[in-house]
Amino acid sequence: MKIAQEGLPQAKKNTLFEEVFIEWFDQYKNTVKPSTAYTQLNMINKHILPAFKNLRIDKITTAYCQKQANNWFKTYKKYHNEVNP
């Protein structure tokens, strides 16, 4: 609700993706069932954070995001393969 009410905070130039994720997830987990939050956190910890957590927000490009999405697609062609490895 904080973000919905106040908008996104202005990121410092050296803000890491992980910092933004932590702030976002603290808000997100209050809007979904605990089981959904748990599932999403596991997926994020397994895939998103290894690829993004140490990157500065201002250095994340569309090309980098697309490269990661392509890598995930090659590995997990079906959602079923992801949730039931």
C-alpha cells in the first residue's frame, strides 16, 4: 500500500536490484496469500536474484533482461518443468 499511496521512491544511482526487491516484496507479501508469497519468493530466489541481485538498477538494460528471459526459456520451456523439476 505504501508504494500505491506514495509512488515508487527515487532510487539512488548505486541502488542494487536486491534492495529494490526487498522493499517491493515487503509490500507484495501483504497483498497475497502466504502460500503465494512463499511460492513467488522461492521462484525469485532461484531465478531472478541470481541474475539481477548485484546489479545496480541504473545499469539494468532491456537487452540484459531479454538475454535472461531467453536463457530461462531455453531451460524451462514449460512452466510445469519449473515447478516440478
